[in-house]
Amino acid sequence: MSTSMKKAAKKGTKASAKKTKKATAARGAKAPQRAVAKAAAKKAPQRAVAKVAAKKVPQRAVAKVAAKKAPAAKAAPKSGAITSATDFMVHAYAMEAEAAERYAEFADSMEMHNNLEVAELFRKLSRIEQRHADQILEQMGWKRSPVSSASYRWEGIEGPETADPTELHYLMQPYHALQIALINEKRARDFFTHLAKVATNAGVRKGALEMEEEEAEHVRLIEEWLKRTPKPDVNWQTDQDPPVLAD
């Protein structure tokens, strides 16, 4: 699993090095489309879109993703919720599949706002997570998703590796996207760390320890990727070509 993330990490920053000179021109050329997307987004339920770097930014509706789900509570599994090795693998699969779906939704939103560089990065992250999910299917000999089982559940609304839609901003940069990914990988690692401590089933404990190690490696890879990615300017959220809605 970590090999695919390493390859993506090496490729992920090639485009970002050229972003500074091209960003303004790209926004100017595609302003009409962005205006249309924002006009459409006004009809959806509005939600504050927080800036990733923990600064207060103007509120923006992020079409489709932000309207879909409320921010999830990220928590450790309920005591006794995962009691067998098979149940553990169902949860492991669900975690990867949900993460892949959310990153794909983020990519759709960024494309809607003509932020194509970040959209492609989210697509890359989605493909990585989906590959992890597919590997679990293959390992278990499952022909289709097992998550319809009644035993599949999280303590919160969503899994530990599912990104929070309120972290999006239509002007966010690759660095911000990787910050989101880092938070998700750390949550996944901590989930398995906790599970390994509380599990009463030997198979669950063994699987949790293996996944903890794997997620820790993902954390390390994302941290290295971030080091090679240009940090945004302090005024990155300022739109030099704000949309103008037609009457």
C-alpha cells in the first residue's frame, strides 16, 4: 500500500512548483465558469467553509460536498464494536472506501471552482485510498463491498479517515490539501492504536497493530510530501478576480 503513496508523493509536487506564476492567469481565464458555479452553489444549503490553515476566512458554499454531510465526529471505536478478525477487516475496508469517496467529492468541488491543480491532487489521494480498499477485498476474497453488514458502524457519523468538508476553500492550494490528508492519516493511525489496546480478540489486536504501523508510514510519507510542497502566501485566500454574479 505504501508504495503507491510513495509514487504519488513524488509526482504530486511537480505541478505545484509552477503554480505561483500561473495562478492569476488561470483564474482570470476561467472566471466566467467560476461565477456560474458559485451562482449555482447559492441555491444549496449554505455552510461555513473554514480555512485549512486555522485562520478565519470568508464563508463559501462548497457545492455538493459541504451540503451532503455535517462534519463527522471522529472518535475511537465503541467498546466491543469490533469483536472478530472479519469484522475488523470490514471496518478497515470501510475506512479506505469512505476516504476515497470523500476525496473524489473534494476533487469535484475543486473542479467546479476551476481549481484544477488541487482537484487533481484530491483525485490522486482518492485513487490511493481506493487502491487500499481494493487490496483488502482481494486479501479477503470478497467479490463486493462488505459494508452493508449490520455490524459495520462507527462511533461518530463517519470513519476516522474521512475528511471534513468544512476544511475546503475554493482557493486552497496543494499544501492545504496535503494538510487535510495528514490529519486523516493521523486519525486512522490513532484509531488502530486505540483498537490494539482495547481489543479482546487476538486476531483483531494483530490486525490493528499491523494497520497502525501502515498508517504511521502513511503519516511519514505525507509529512515528507508536505516538506517538498511550497507553502501558500499569507494572502492565499484573497481572490484577485472575484466572481461577479449576473442580475
